[in-house]
Amino acid sequence: MRTPDDALRDIARRLEKTWSQVVTGASAWQPAFRLGSSGLTGRRLAEAWGDIHPLALRWDAWAATAGPGVRLDRRVASLHRADQPLPSTLVVDDIETAARLVGGPWPDRIVRNRRRAAVLRRSFPSLEDPAAILRLTDAWSDVDVDLLCRTARWFADPHPTGLTPRQVPVEGMGTKWLAAREPVVRRLAGPDSLELLPGRPPRVHLTYLDPAHLAAGGRRHDVATLGDVDVVAYRPRVVVISENRDTAQLFPPIEGGIAVEGEGRGAGAIAGLEWVRDAGDLWYWGDMDADGLEILHGFRAAGLRVRSLFMDLAAYERWERFGVDHDHGGRPIGPRSPRDVGLLEAGERELYLALCSPEWSRHRRIEQERIPLEDAAAVVRARG
């Protein structure tokens, strides 16, 4: 026979499985929870009575303090020619009572989603599956859910077309917010596509490194716009992608070389440039930290055959004296759960896993700009 703790776990599982359908009215709350006493009869009951009787008394005490909306149904079993009432079914009248019994975040969660379900019914009466929207937005703040409803309402109603995300006139909505939540907006608004024009095309800042080009008076700095006419001054033989802007702009001369500013995790934009993809010698140089190695993996995942520059355990040990333990905001850099970085090479992966490990007691970051640029250029020239 199940204990009160067992029953509470059953209630919690039913809550997790059905709450969105119940609060939207898509299905009814199922109040009955069987306690497993139906098979306790005859000899089996007699043999287990030493355990069953204290448990039945425990159930009586629990039910007496469970509060309104909770009922303990019993069945009568015969033992030694005497009737013995045994708890058979716990009845929890509604989902609010279930949430109260389980406790934790559940009471507020049910109240919050009841309110949101009512808003969805008023604002989107034809919505086919409001429960799905509630599940998708359960962890959102009320501010974000309000913004979602207003944004989806704007797209659902007649509205101007041919706008970029920045031009959508919904108060409080930013383009990053819309980009992160577009699938939910689209599902709530109805159309298969929001029919928005692309935003500004990505731009890649670059620095020409070829000494002959520079000596002839050629420009040193340039910008390539993805999708625009290819206007680089020459097709590079060597491309060095550097996460640090200063490092890219001050990189020493390299014959046939161009240095590209990595711009964080912008692998897609850089990989979209034909002259980058066609370069015979392609390098990536970032900080020796978990972020930098994940970005390196991202460039390879985008299809670029990049070699890393000073981003393995041997390089770490060479330049460890420049290590730091805090980020640019002064926050300590701690361990983290490793991600899937299957495109890292052996030495790179060894460093990545070490930097992620809670057991790592050395510096967790070596910033690339601390390393002398001439040392980096010497490696590129020697291996080019």
C-alpha cells in the first residue's frame, strides 16, 4: 500500500503532466489516486497486517490535517472475522488543491497560468492549442508574456508589410527579443511567416596585412558586407580571424594576408565570405578560455578549415604567466559544464576540458592580446 509521501509524488507527476490542459479547460483534473490496498485480502492481509495497520493509522493522521478539498476513501477488509477499514483512494478535488499539497512553486504556477490562460482566451479566441503556448511561456516573466500577446496581436491583425524587425511598431519590443521568441509569436499570431525583411546585412571588419599592398599606398582597413559585391583589394592567401579588435588591426605584415575581426560568435557572417572560404591558409586566434575554444569549434562547424593559433595546452603552459581569473566585468571565471566540441583537435580539447573542470586550480583565461604579436605572426609565416 502506498504511503502519503508516495501519493504526493504521484500528485506532483500528474500536475507536471496535465497542468496546462487543465488550466486551459482542454481536459478535466483527474482527482482519484489509488493507494494499492485492493489486493490486500485474506491471508495476504493477515501476513502484512503488522505493516499495514500502522500505515493505515498514518493515513488517518495525514488526512485529518490535509485541509479542504482532500478526501480519503476506505474499503472494508475482513481480518479474523472483523472488519478493518483500509485507505483505498485519495481524492484531490481540483488542481489548486493538488498544487497546495505538493507546495513549492506549484500554487503560484497554477495561479499565474490560470491568469495567462484567461488572457489568451480573450485575445486569441480561435487559438487551437492554448495549452502549448502556456507550456512554452511558463518560465517567462509577466512582462514578456504581455509583450508576446501584444506582438502576436499586431501580427494577427491587418498590418503594414515590408518591414524589418526594427520597424515593427510594438512598444517595448526589441529585435533581439523578437528573434529569440519568433516561433512562439508566429504560433500565437497564426501566419506561417511574419513576412519581415532581413535586418542589416552582417559586416566584417578587416585589415590588410600584405606589405607590398601597403607599400604601394593601399588602404589598411576595410569593411566587407555579406551579400554585397566582393570588393577586397586582393584575394588573400592567408586569413587570420582574431577575436580581439586591436589584435586584428595591429597584426604584423603577412604576405598575401588579411586579418579579420571575429566579433564574438559571428562565425556565420565570416564563413559567408567567399574570399575567406577560398584562402589556402586560415587561422583562428582567440582567448585561451572555454568561450574562445567553443568559438573555435563554431568556426569549424560553419565549414571553415581553421587552424588555431596559441589555443592548446602547450600554448597555455608557455603563456600561463599572463593568465587572469576574472572577466572584463570583474566577475570570477568559474568552472562550467563542457559542451559538445567534437571539432576541436586533441590539444585544444585537452585545454578546453581542463578549463571547464571544477578541479582546475590554475588560471581559466589567457587573453590573446597579452601574447606578443610578433610571436603570433612568426607562427603564421612559418606554417604558411
